[in-house]
Amino acid sequence: SIQKVQKKRCLAFTKMPIQIVVCPLRGAVRQLLLVAIAIMALLTSHQAVGAERVEDINLPQELWTVAYEYAKAKGMDLAKTSVDQLYRVAKGLSNHDGTRDKALQILHILADDGSLSHAPSQVALGMFYYKQARHQPNSKDGETNNDPRQRALNYFLAAGEGGGSTAAMYNAGRIYAELGQFVPAMAYVYAAATAGHDDTDSSDEDHNQQHGHYLEETAVEAFEILSHKVAILVQSEEITLREYADVFFYANLHNEEESEGAVASLWKEAMLLADRIDKANATLVKPGNLKTSTTSLSPQQAAQFQADLVQQLDSLVQLWALASNAEDPSSISMLQGFLLLHHVLYRVLLPLVSW
């Protein structure tokens, strides 16, 4: 919203000289008109950028008093600074027991106001509710919006998707993993690990770069841990076909276009066939259990079943060959290779062999 405001401000000033050039009037009338146009342009500019100034934020007087007193004590000129300065005041207030509630109220206004949607405030609230959830062992694990973990997740999602915060995307992925939702967990940790930047609340550029680099490294480590966890779940069949089919697209940090291209197309083709077999309940093959329901199939159904398995195998063999022959060895990750080979073995070859 601030970028839109700044754009409006620029437009307000760029229009002014055009109006001056085309003005046909002369003498005093022209001078008066020029002054009027300039005043109108400045007023328009002030109105356009007003939303980002602290004095225009809709805070109750009680909160303003607390914020101003803290800012004065810290030598901060709150009345002439931006939303970010008020956010820093709120962060400072949150460090003291006596003003923590007031700080949370300010952060909520900055984060929840649709015209502001202040990402750093959303991240701060996400961290607050996440810590609160960790101290509540009876938490419902995100089942309701009143649960602190779900509130934390909502704020991280808002800051990550709306504000581009790497920290928010990483923390959203972490919460999803704790909730056992590994597809969005992989998606958000992947996004954090490949973002390459972070919107922090520091005005120190060197600090921002160091912080962003640290976050990226942390997200990469978390990605590797998640990949290992997903592989274990796939092996023990604690994750569904649709889940690991979707995880495949977020399982490679070195290929940011994994959801497109020949590899993705072949994987999608194979997974659609596998999903069709599951929906038809044509086979329930599991490791150590090679029983099939083929005896109850009509000749036409059995033929379709076999054809789908063979076509899956063909698509996955093509995918493997494509990845193996690629100039870039990172065209397929270890997790993707595991998902592919596990699927071929347990969902394609075993049914065909047991046929």
C-alpha cells in the first residue's frame, strides 16, 4: 500500500508542469493560477502520503500517550516519522511487563489494519503467539482460530505472502510441519530457502544482509531435515499419494522452475494415473502385502488397470532418463529421486509382478 501511495505522489507532481505549460493565460491571472495549481498539487501529495505518517494512524489516545512518552524517553521524534518508527516503539514497549499489553494493541493495529498490513508487526505477533502456544501443552494444534498456534500461523502467512518476509515464510513452514501438514511445510520452507532476501525491521543495511544470509542458511538446514522426514513418512506409508505427489514440486532447492518443464509434466502425468487407480480402488498394494483386487475386475477394467501401470512406468522412466542425462546434476534432488524410485517399486512394479 505504501508503494501505491508513493506512486500517487509522483503522479501528482509530474502532472503539475504539464498543466503549467499548456496554460494560455497571461500576467497576474496566470501567476495566481500557477500558485493555485502548485498548492493543489502539494495538498494532493500530502493526502496521498498521509497514510504512512504516524499521526494519521488510528490509535486510541491512551496508546498514543504511552507511545509518545516512550519515544520521548528514547529521544525519538514519533510525530514526524513513519509507521516503522511506531513499530519500533511498540517493540520497545513489549520488552517491559508494564507496557506489554499496550505494545500488543499497537502491533495489532499496525498488522490488522488493511491499509497498513505492516509485515514486521505481523511477524512480531506471529512470534508472540507461537511462544504462547509452546507454553500451552493443551493447545489444539491449530484446529481453531483461537488457538495461539493458528493465530501465529495466520500472521506468518500474512507477512510471508503479503510482505515477502523470509522469516515469516520459514516460521509458517515450521508450524505446518509441527501440525503434520508436510506439503505446505515444504512449500514455505522452500520459499524461505530460495527467497534470497528478507524484509527486516532494521535500517542497518549490513545487518539486513547478515540477517538475511543467516535466515537463508537456517531455512536450507530445515529443508534438509524436512526432506529426510518426508522420506521416512513415505517409506512407512504415513503420507498419502497426493501429499508426496505435491511435495515433489518443492523438493529441489536448485531448480526454481520445478513446477514447469518436462520433468514436472512427466511427474504430473504419472501421478494422475496413480490417483485414478487409487480412486477406482483397483489395487491396494503395500510393502509386504502383494494382494490385489484384480479377481473382481472385469476384463476391460483389468486391461485399463494394466495400461495405467505401464503408462506410469513409461512416464517415470522417461523422467529418470531426462534427469540423468541433464547437464545440470541438480536437475533432480535426492528426495525427488527417492520419491520416484519408491513409487516405481511399490506402486508400479509390485502390482505388475503380482498380476
